[in-house]
Amino acid sequence: MRVTVGAVVGLVAAGYSTADILKAYPYLEAEDVHEAPAYAAWRAEEIELPLSTV
């Protein structure tokens, strides 16, 4: 069972508390919930470039 960073960020954005999220996904830890927005922000800053066709 896995939950995506996007799902956790969405729950945080919707106002769910860390306790609510941990109750819904007991295999997560509080640190996972706290780090999800930071990871999402870091990932959004990356620039993806197409691979060269050479």
C-alpha cells in the first residue's frame, strides 16, 4: 500500500490535520506528512528537458 505525495499534499491543503491523515494512512509517520509539501515544492522547481534525439 502506498500513498502519493500529491495525495498527502492535497489532504493538507484541504485542511486535514496530521492526526487525521495518520488515522487514514496508519503506515505513514508524522514526518512523512510534514515532509510531503517540502518535497512537492522542491519537485515543482525542477525543470524537465526532453532527451536529445541525436
